[in-house]
Amino acid sequence: MLTMLTMLLSAPAEACLWDRDTLAIEQAGMPAVTAVLTGHFDRFPDAWYTARLDRSRATIAASPDDLSAHDDAAVALDRLGRQTEAIAMMEAKAEVLARTGANPEHRYRLLANQGTFYAHRFLTGSDSPSDLAQAIALIEAAIALNPDAHFGREVVQLKALYWLRDAPMLDWVTDLWRQPGLLGFEDWKRTTVQAVSADHIDLEMARIVEGLTGLIVLGAAWESPDIHFALVRALQASGQSHLAWMARLRVVELLESGKTFHQPHHFSHDILRNTVLDTAFQAIETPELVEAEFSAARAEAEKWHTQRTAWITAQLDAGEHPDTHADFWDGAP
């Protein structure tokens, strides 16, 4: 089962990376769900991470105990698809921590980053169950140290890793909304509704939505149908049918572009279109207006992303980078 899942994966779906970009986004605040669904957030080119890697390695050479530079270099390596090197960079950071003394914040970042790198190495072709087991153990340890970090997305990431490890192989799905989901939150809501308050359930659903959007913005899930469909279900379960419809449109867009679910028989494109349309969004009286809004917002987001990427690339070509030039973003689109 794990071999098939890995072969059919088009891009890593889960990530809880820690570097200076993460800190900047968390300080600025997460974008609205609509912006996340339509792609109106920064997605940097490879040159961005190559420049950061070069700078971080130079910093480490001059200051071997610089823990943040190790994080920056490791995340840059991961973003460039070099997970084995990223893992080695975190092993070097662990040696620095052992030599310089306990640092709970950097211990947490070490666990979160290294767990993510193992997950990405598994998902991008190592096909090693030990990589997945390592990822789960490290993310569990990171959450134990800092359960509320990253907008709660590490809890969501861990659930996704459990799902990847334990998901049953289903031959057919007759009821889309009762089949086991990536997060399993539908079963949680159904079985606990009698025992806890509605306010508590709403709070938990909000945390799930926040965690999923965090995986998209701060992780590698922008092109993951699984994460976006989990967001469909979370938004619908929390009563946000308008946004759930938009999330569904993003899933369809991804499938039509050739992306796949981790489970190839999770459900078909036709089931997604027809079952969701017929049973899940009865509260949407004018779906065509939501679709028009989504299409316009996607087009605007892609135009903005293209212009911004071209501008960033020109800045990088001129030898500038936000890590070293405080005015880097002046004039950015």
C-alpha cells in the first residue's frame, strides 16, 4: 500500500517547517481563508532558497553555533528537494544543541523540521516505512514540547501522517461523507456531540481549519487535493458552506490539472463533482455566483503571483535578498 501511495504522489502534502519565512508570516498573521484557497500568498522560486542556502552556509562557517542559520539552511535544502542533506543539517544542529546546552525553542524547531524532512523524503520516493515512522515520532515529540505552535498545523500534520500510515484500502465509496477522512474529524464530531458543548466543537473545527490553511501557506500543500478536500469537509462541518464550496472548486481544479489523491481509489472525479453538488452544499442557493467569485479571485491571484515572482527574481538576479537587504520589498507588487 505504501509503495502505491508514494508512486502516485505528485508533491509533498504535509509540512511544518521552521525558518525565518515562517517567523515573518506568523508575525504578520495568516492570510484569510479565501486568499489561501485562491493562491494569494507568497510562493517563492528556487532562486530564493538557493540564495538563502548560500548565505546560511556562510553564516554557519563563520558562526558554527548559530542555530537559526541551521534552520534556514535545512529548510532551503528541503524546499529544493534535497531532504537527505536537510536531515544532515538538523543532525549538525543537534550536535550544537548538545554542546551548548538546552534550548527548548530550538529543540522544538529541530524536531519539527527534522520530522517534516523525513516525511518529505518518504513522500518523494524513498518508499521507506522507517522514514514515515521517524517522521511520526519526531512530530509527536515536537507537539509534546510545543502543542500550540504553527497555528496548530502540526497536530493536523500528524493526523495526516497517521492517515498515510493507517488508511484502509477501500474498493468503492458509496457515501462520500461517511468514508474515513484524512483527519477523521467527522467521526470525532459525531461521537462526541452528546458529551461536549457546541461551542467546544466549533472551536475544535476552527483549529482544524486553521491547521489546514497553515499546511497550505507555510507548508507544501498548495497542490495537494487531500489537504484541500479535508478543508472542504472542515469548512462544511463548521457551517461555512460558501468557503467549503470554494475549497471544493480548488480540489476540482487540482484534479483537472493532473494532481492525484494519495489513495487512487479515494473517490473519483465524478463522485467529487456530483455527490458534493447533490448532497453537501444544499445551503448554497447560487453556486454559480460562488464559482464566478472563485474564478475571478484565482485569475487575480495568479496574475499577482506571476508579477511578484518576476519582480522577486529580478531582485535576486541583482544580488539582493530580504535576508541581507532591509529594503528588498520596497516597490514589490
